[in-house]
Amino acid sequence: MTDSTKAERRPADTGESGDSRGLSATSTGPEAPISAPEVSSSADRSVVRTGDRVFQSLATGSGAFVVALIAAIGLFLLIRAVPSLQVNQVSFLFSREWDTSDIDNLSFGILDLAWITVASSLVALAIAMPLSAAVALYLTQYAPAALARPFAYVVDLLAAVPSVVYGLWGVYVLAPVLNPVASWINANLGWIPIFGDGNAPADSGANVFTAGIVLAVMILPIITGVTREVFQRTPSAQIEGAQALGATRWEVIRTTVWPFGRNGFVGGSMLGLGRALGETVALAVILSGASAPPEYSIFDVGATFASKIALSAAEFNHNLQVGAYIAAGLVLFVITFVVNALARWIESRSGKGEE
């Protein structure tokens, strides 16, 4: 065997150096990392255009203005109410008396006003909530696309009807229809205090029962609109997964749509409650015939916070007298603010998997 043949068959790991095999003895170490190109410091800073600064300032200023406006309204009500509260001769929260004719002997309490306001709003809420949920489910889950959109527009148009029209409709159209129903409830369920005799006959038509139904129609588009939007945001993957498991339409609603939109429905209901608490003209038309204190029945007649202030505005002749009504307005302001804040908080939790 020749030397050249032996060299060709020599193993690569014989331990010979590179020089003996004719290779370069220069060792190449690990390669240096590739450095990123240098960027000037001016490019690191984001470019903010003048239009962006102006828009940001306007948006921030608008938000701050709204917050400041609400705080200013609350402060105004508090400042104007304190002097009258200091000279009030009865308990402001628990008295049923309201007499501001004598400036030297002011006696005003909000117990009856609070009852009429809360009772009519709760009756409205008890009627509007199930109806709104049913309408929202129909529009999002059952109605054909060609029908859902125009039907939703019709429901939203209910919010555009003036309050005075609702009041006149309630007195002259709805009340005669409801009189037999109210008489039956009073005769058969009168043993329950809330359905007992009020300060007016049950078939008078102008009572909390009628006012609550009118308010239910007024807040129906608010609750329906919010609930519909929340139901439409139900993830399609969850709906398709339930359908793939063989769920029926009702089972899909019960297991996916309703759990996802429940918080939004409650939040929309609270927004509707805030709207009902502040209603003025419609309730002033329906409930303006009180001649005796309420008996804490849904067949009572009386004034709410808002209607009391509106109907008595022409009699404001003294700062202390005005302060008594402003004190009642302050209570309504606080109640409405709390209800709306609670509604926004509940609605913000919708779809986040929180219980």
C-alpha cells in the first residue's frame, strides 16, 4: 500500500494537528454578535402632532368639565338646602308633613314623597324588566334579520315620545282600561298591605299603579337597548360550541347568552330605574290629585320628588322656602347619582366572567 493511499484512509480523529494535515493553524473564535444599527435619539421619541395635542386637550377638558359640573350642581344644592334644613321644625327624612307657607315655621319632610317616587319606580321596574329581556332575546336570537332591525327601531322610538304625551295617554286611555284590573286586585289581594286601600279609590285610575305602568313603557327602550347590545356581544364560539353539543335554542340562551349578558341586563335595568326616579311631567299629570296622605298602597295618589318641585315652582317667594324644595331635590340627586353609578359598575362587569 502506497503512502498516498494510507494518507487517504487515515481517520480524521488521529489527534494530528491541523498543520500536519495541511490545514491553517489559525483558530477562529466565536463570531461577534451583529450590532443593531445606531438610531438617533430623536427617532426614539414619538412624534406628537399639533392636532393630536389639541384633540387630547379638548377631550380631557370635556371630561373634566362634566365632572366639575356634577360636583358644582351637588355643591349648589347642598349650600341652598342647609339654611332651610337648619330651621326645619320636623324630621326631614321621617316626617310626613309638608308646609312651607309660613317662613317662620317651616315644616317639611320627604317620607311621603319618597314613597310615591320609589313605589311608582319599582312598579315600573317589575313590569319593564321581564318585557325588556324578552324583547332583547327575540331581537337577537329569534327574529329574522329583515325584521330585527326595523323592530328595534320601533322600540327605540318609544324614547322619543314626550313625557306629557305619556301622561295624557295614561290618564285618558290607559286608566279606564286598568280600572277593572285595579278593582279586582284591590278586592282579592287587599289583605296584602301594598294592594290594600289607598288614599283614593282603586278604580280612580290616577294612582301609583297606573303611573308605574306608564313609567314601564317609558323605560322599556332604555333597558331593551342596553340588553340587546350585551346579548349581541356573546362570543359566537360559545354559541357554536353549545349547538355542536346538541343544545336547543332555549338551552343555548340559558347556558351561553344569558350568563354572558346577565350583568348588562341588570345594569340597563338600573339605568331605567334612574330614569323613572327623575320623571316629572308624566307623573305630575297622573298623580296630581292627592287630597290625603298616602296609605302606602299602590293605589295611592301623591307627588314624587320631581313633580312636587315642578308643581310648586310658581310659589317660590323666599330663599328659605326655595331651600326646602332644593333639599328634596338634593335627596333625589343623590339617589339618582347612586343608582346610575351602580348601573355603570354592574354593566362594566358584563361579559368578564364575574358573578
